[in-house]
Amino acid sequence: MKLRIALNYGAIALASCAIAAPASAQVISPIAASACTQRTAEEMLAPTRDIGVTGIGPILEAENGVRILSMRNLVTGQTAECRFSEISNSVVSVTLNSRPTPPQGVSPAAANACIVRTAEEMVVATRDIIVVNAGLVSPAGVQTLNMRNTTTGRTARCQVNTRTNMVLSVTVAGAPQPPTQPGRPGRPVAPNNPNAQRCQNEIARRIRIDYAGVDKVIFSTDTTREYFISNAVTGIQGEGQFMQRRAPNWFRFNYDCQVNVRNGRVERSTYRIIR
């Protein structure tokens, strides 16, 4: 009799421990993690590699099996809540939190000045630019801020005078080569030109890597040109546009490739958004 009571007491204790388990001990399926990562990346207009799951809540029976996942952009620090239905295995909604504050040691005025100037240099909206981190302030009051475009991933270094909040310089890294060849206007090519198709396939692949949730990439046949580089390499350039699933607008771009005509490999490819 005493043994039975002890066993029952042990069962009750184990049940109590299970109920009291923290949310972080919850187990999430790979499907939920992947779906929330993808959807959050689309909402933040960021690569999926930048997004991580930082917290897992319990299943909300009152909301028909919905579970809330806490998401975070590991580069910008921006957070979000992803509501995932365990019944339909789909994302119900993603709610983004406010824009991340400047890193510790950076004044809001200096950060804002660098954001504006970097956006001008990259020819993008200021909402795309964040301060990733910053160096120490020099005796002269100069500080170097490391900037990042959350849409394209391009980075820049901004030097700002923290006493006057005046930007001294902005150096953009990885600036794309302009897809124009001075003195080489090129000649029109047919839509089924194999070199043009290889170039456009590579450009479309790069765009889908750089931008989350790209739904369509189309190329203008009227602007496609081929120009001579050497007997082994030909150049392809033109214009196109793409659309993201979560954005209502088309983004125009121009591009340039160097294709090896002997083995069919694209040796170089660049593109640039047309603002």
C-alpha cells in the first residue's frame, strides 16, 4: 500500500515538472523552423541565412494549435514573432518589431547621419541601411561606423565627427561594376541565344540569393546586346526586372556578363538596381 502511494506521488511530481517546463524546452519541428525563417526573411527583406529562431512558445489550444516562435535577424538585431499553425503546418502571420537601435557607444545623431549618407552613396532608401557596429572615438572625436544594406548585403564604412555629427567619408565595399562598355554598344541577339540565356540564368540566380522571396525575374529582349571581348569570351548586357512576393513593386536592373564561348561558363556577372 505504501509502495503504491509512493508511486502515485512520483507520477504527480513528474507531471508537475512537465507542466512547469520553460518555453525554451519546447520542441519545434524542422518544418515550423524553416517556414518561419523563410517568412520572416521575406518580411524583413533579408537573406534566410541571417534569420534564427531564438525562442519557442507552447501550443496555444485557444488558437487552434498555433505556436509562437521568437525570430531574430542575427545581423541587424531586429526581432519578430512568427505564429505557426501545427495543424496546417503553415505560417499564420509574422509581426516585426521596431527598427533596431544603434549599437552601444554610437549616438543616435551620428548613426542617423551615417545612415542618410550611406543610403545616398548606395542610391537606396534609408530604411535599408543599419549600423552593424562601430569603433572607438578618436581623440579628435572621429568614429568609424560599419554600415550594412539589409536588402542587398552590401557594406560600407562611415567616418563621422561625433562632436558635430558631420559625415567625413563613406566607403562602400563591393560596389557592382556598371554594366556598360564604353565604345562597345554591341549588337542585338535573339531571345534563344545560348550565351544570353546562360548570362540571364546566372543573373536570375544571383538576384534570388541577394533578395528574399523573389517571385519573378524577366529580361527585356529589346535591350539584350552582345559585344566582342576576345575570340574565347563574349559579353552580354541588357536590362530586366524582378518582383518579390511580399512587395507590390517591380525592381528594374541592368546587367553585364562575360561568357566563355568554348565551355559555356559565365566567367563574370554583375547587375545593378536602376533607381
